[in-house]
Amino acid sequence: MKRYYVMGLFSNFEEAFSTISEIRQHAIPGVSVDDVTLKSPIEHPEIEEILGDRGSPVPKFSLFGAIFGAIFGFLFLASAQANFLTQPQGGKAIITLPSNIVLSYEMLILFGVLSTVIGFMVNARLMTKRHPLYSEKVSLDQIGVMLELDEKNVDSLKELFKKHKVLEIREEVSL
């Protein structure tokens, strides 16, 4: 089934905002706000009321990185201290917990921070190829509203864009 990617470039944020508001009110059947991606050179916090809360997986990356760091840190330090070639002398513990707890905590922080950075890069798609619909005009002064939709809804979306004074409409077909 063919999927269409359509992006409309607007010169004014109010026009893009009203377009997204109409999409939220189901002006186009089969298209929801979850299909909308807003591209803008500046942040618009007021659009979050319309788009709704979109969760981020970055805290999960941080949590799993911290858990891995604590477990790996303790096991790494314990395995380095537990040398089977030496014999324990004088009743001293081979694996000392007080010093290992501090170093394991530091490994928890290290892996938590590293996985947070990696999670941010994955979530922001910094290491992926640029989407073919991307326009350099978005980084200057225009606002892009991009949607992924079926073939039957493309014409009604274009009409909605034209109703709100779109400057340019870009389209791509994906199989």
C-alpha cells in the first residue's frame, strides 16, 4: 500500500497552527494529529496544546544505562579483585564492599550519562539521513507541516493547505 508524505510550507505560524487545529477536529477523515510533524526554526510551546503530549524514550535510555552501569561496575570491579591465583591472607576480604559501592556509583553515573546522550541522538534522529521532503526554508523563516497519509486523503489535505495560504506543497510517495 502506498504511503504519501506531504509537507506544506507556511510563512506565518498562525496559518500553520489553524491547519493543525482543523486536522485535530477531523477535517480530513482518517488523518489524526499523531500523523502531524511540525518543522520550525524556533520553538512554539503553544502548539503542544493542539499536538498533545508526545513521550520521549530518552528517560528509558537513561534508566537502562544506569542499571547497566551499576551492575557492570560492580561485576567489573569484583572480577578484577577476585584473582584466583593469590591466596587470601590474614582474613582480609578479597572483594571489599565500601570501596566497590563508591566506584559502582560512579559507573552508574557514567553509563547513565552516556546512554542519555545516545538516547537523545537516536530520538532526534541525528545520525540518520535527512528526509527527502526537508526544505532548507524551514531553517530560515518558514514553518513546515508534514503528514504521512494514505492516497485517498492527499487531495483533501492539499485543499486544506491551500485554504490556509500555503506557500509550497511538497509530496513524496513511499511503497
